[in-house]
Amino acid sequence: MIMKRLSSLILVSLLSGATTLGAYKLFIEGRDNHNSIVTAAPTNFNKNVGFNGEAVDFTSAAEKAVHTVVHVKNVSVRTISNPILEFFYGSRGSQQQEQIGTGSGVIISEDGYIVTNNHVIQDASELEVTLNNNKSYKAKVIGTDSKMDIALLKINADEKLPYSTFADSDQVKVGEWVLAVGNPYNLTSTVTAGIVSAKARNLENNGLQSFIQTDAAVNPGNSGGALVNTRGELIGINTMISSPTGSYAGYSFAIPSNITRKIIEDIMEFGGVQRGILGVEGSELNSKVSQEFGVKDTEGFYINKVTKNSGAEKAGLQKGDVIKKLDEQNINTFAELSGYISTKRPNDKVVVTFVREGQTKTASVALIKNDIFTTEFKGLELENISSADKKKFHIDYGVRIKDINNDNLKPYYDQLKGGIILSVDNVKATDVESISRFLNKKNENQNVSIQMINGIGQIIQIII
């Protein structure tokens, strides 16, 4: 497995995730009770929270949340090599060492489904979940999404469990009070308070997009824990902190509940995440970018390329259009666009509001499946890898070189075609969409350093 590159500012708590378990009550009339999620109060339900005469009371929300958040223990085995001993004793010179990591999780159904971060349970040989009442159970991994860092677990408890309900994270407001619940430093049932500092935060790290940013204190061990509103409803799964030291230094980040819920539903229904894409590539606008593209708008998403045979092309979107809305969601940044699309599936339709030559227009776009999305850079046609590739090479990310249309690379055709790119200029190639976005920022004349797996499974480094 390829080691993850960690940013000096954004540290994922690999050994200490805090699992926020979303409210996953499975209840649909006439269907098995494992097929839907309990949602929160109607979106027109509002509670005024402010600094007037009435003080903010977090006790009810905290009481709800602490019983739905669990402690997750990850037991993994690592092989420690000793070159000297291996020289004399061969493979007997290697030693097996047990490692224990801890994090948090959130119960989302009364029959024991739990959501947490993928990095909390990664490489586990054994998982143990401890409830707030100190009862412990062995946990089974139902499914994972490494791109969005979500994992779904299941325990078989001897009782009906308290569970968290999902709120609509699109309705969360900047400045709104929130609570972070988890197990930092193995301190169980810890609750911290803060406000929503920003929405749709783009960290450009490991493929993750569109975080909720808060100033609620989150430390190692909180990963996978719950971010809840003042009614105790789940609005996000705590997953990252911004810190130069590894401990809390002012900001934390959570995966929005709407994205989490969609991933869980996909895992439950399809066995894996179903991703759709709009079929456009481009840049979010600001004064400098707008001047470069010659457009008046300084907000929105500028379309620089439309994918062939995509829903966007069929709906008539063109290079130069500026996307302003998806359905009723305002789009000012790429994180807002990708975050909204992440809640949709292939074949879902979205109404795109865009500006073309000063006129506002709308188009209904059917999303295409992300697996068929391809792009080309320096004559390399790239596509997403398959489940078979992941299994064969023991990887959970990468993009495949589908074809080569660069005469300078023809001598290396047999070595490159079918190879799997793991990173470009040390940026992880999580999928074609994210690596295409990165490559679009580069000039065709610039050299790029590519780490890849060739057809016989060797990891090689090339410069194009």
C-alpha cells in the first residue's frame, strides 16, 4: 500500500480517529427495515440561538449525542524487518508487531450500524467498538469510501441502540453553534462547543472536498466522531484538524452529513459508492481568473472544457459558460460544485443555471457515471481504475493509462499503456476527475513527475 503524503497543516488522525456516527434508522413501509435513514426535523424548523437574554443551552444536545458516539479500537499487525537477521535467518528475521489505533464512530441505527472515518479502520485485522455504557462488541466492515474517508461498520448488540439522526447539512449556517463529540486521547464521551466557521471548504487533500469548518476543539481520537447542531442532530463527521503540531490549533473539519448519508445509502444498496459527474472541467472565478478568461463575473464556476458524450455536452453547455447554480444551490467555488454533485448518483438530473455572453440560462443535465470519465494530458488518455485493478495491485486509488497519443512516448508504449498512475508531482491520483483538475492548472510545456505501477506490478518514477 502506498504511504499517504501528509500536509504540514492538515493532519488526518490515522491512529486516533473520532467516529461520528450518523443517524441511520432504517425504516421504509413495506420494505426491510435496513434500507433507509431517519432524517431530522423539517427544514422549516428553526431555533433561534443568540446572545440575547436567553443563554445557549447545550445540555440536551450533548445528552443525545454522547450515547450515540462510540469508541473504535483498530488492531493491526505490522511486519518489522531486520536486515541483519534476515541475512542470517531469512524470513525468520522479520517480526510481527501488533499496533493499536483508536478513534470514534456514530451509531446510525438501533440494530448497530456505525459510521466512522476510513482512516480509523484502515488495515485493521480486528475492530472493537465500545458503547457509552462500556459494553464492547466486535465490529464488521460493511463498506468503505477511501476518497471521502467514510466507512460503515456493523455490530450485533444484545439490545436496541440509541442512534443519531441526520440533519440537512445544506441548511447549516455559518455562525451556527455546534458540538463535537468523540474520544480524544482515549477520553471517552468528550463534548466540545464552537461555531461553524465556513462551509464548502476545499482543502485539496486526498480527494476530499467541501468540508464544514468549525472552531470546536477536535484532537487525535476525535476522527469519525459526531458534529451535531444544538438539537443533537448529525451535521457532519469529524475527520481532520488544521495544525502544525498534530494537536488542535484552532480549526477542525467535518464531512457534511448529506455527503455521508449518500455514501452510506450507496454502500447499503449497491455495495459501493455510485458517483456521478456533471461532465465539465474549469476553474472557480475571482478577479484575476476572470480577467484571464475575459469574463465580467467574479463569482461562479467557469467552464473551460466539456467532456465528450457527457450530460453537460448533451444539454448544450459550452466552454466559456459560468455556472451560477445547481438546482437551488448557489455555486461560487469548486468545493460547492463538487460537494453538491457528491450527494447525487449517475443518471440523476440537476438544473444548471449559467451565464453565457451576459445572459442567464438554464439546462437540465443528467449526470454520467464517474467510472467512464476520461481525460487526456501530454498525450496520455487516463481513466479510472476498476475493482479488479484495486484487488490485483492491492491499492485503493489510482488512474489507468488507457492509451497514448504522444509520438515522443511511443518507444515506451508497452511499458506505459495499462499502467496505473499513483501520483503526479506528489499529488495523489485519487481519480481521473481530481487529477484532471490538477493537470489543467499546468502548462503543457511543464515537466511532470509521475509515480506509477507498470504492467508487472513494479513501482516506477518517470518524468514527462
